[in-house]
Amino acid sequence: MGEKNERTDEAERLVGEHYADVLRYCRRHAPAGLAEDAAQETFLRFVRARSRYRERGRARAYLVTIARNVCADMARDRASSWAELPEAIPGGGDPGEADDRRDLASALARLPRAQREALELRYGEGLTVGEVGAALGMSRFAAARALSAALEALRADLGVRDEKGREV
């Protein structure tokens, strides 16, 4: 009885700590209107597989991996495609900043999906390169290559220059 209560407490703790992150991920990747269902399914799958999960890393990385699979399953089931990035990133500030955000969003949208998702997991979700690789089903080396290629493509697309005026 005590072990069951401990597992329930642990599951509740993980939901409390990571639900917002998982829901945010699902809002970007689940078919329209199914983000909440995808987030719930993510935690259900985690609870069902909990006995096989060993703390090999952060639970959030494992949950994002599950969420990725849930969203992909839902997209296949509904014959939907993955949600694209919005044309404009909301935010205040001066008009030049808004243009920069739109340019970045457009540049991100032009990246191959795997590179865009690698960037999102690394910088948006704060996963390590190894965790990005695990979430995307690739080696750490392949994840590092995808991230490097994505950053290089963004620099070229946005015309980023170093302090000497050379294109980076």
C-alpha cells in the first residue's frame, strides 16, 4: 500500500512540475484543438510506463519525448500535419523589434522540421544536446549536427554578421 501511495505522490509531483511545459509543447505540435488531450495522454503513457523508467536524466526530457510521440500519433490518426510556427511572434516594443521577430519566425519556418524541432527542444525547452537526440530518436552527434546546421541556416537567412561586418 505504501509503495502505491509513493508512486501516486511522485506522479502528482511530476504533473505539477511539468504539465505546463508538456502542454506548451503539445500546443505547438498536436493537431488543432487537441493539445490538452495530447498533454493528458502524455502523462497517462508516462504513468503506465513508469515502472520501466529509470532516472537516467531529467523527467522533463522523457516527458517531452513521450509528448512528441503522442502528437505524431494524433497527427497520423487525424491525417493532420504538424502545426507550423506563426507568421508573427507576439510582443510589444518598437516596430523594428516586431520586424525582427517576424523575420526570425519566417526563417525558422523555412528550416526542415527536424532542425526546427531540435532548436525548439534545445533552446525553447532547455534540453541538453544528448536529451534532444534522445527525444528525436537520433544520436547525440546527429543532434549536434542538426543544431549546428539549423543555426548556420538561420545566420545565413537572417544575414547575421560579426563585429567586423563579416557574415557569420
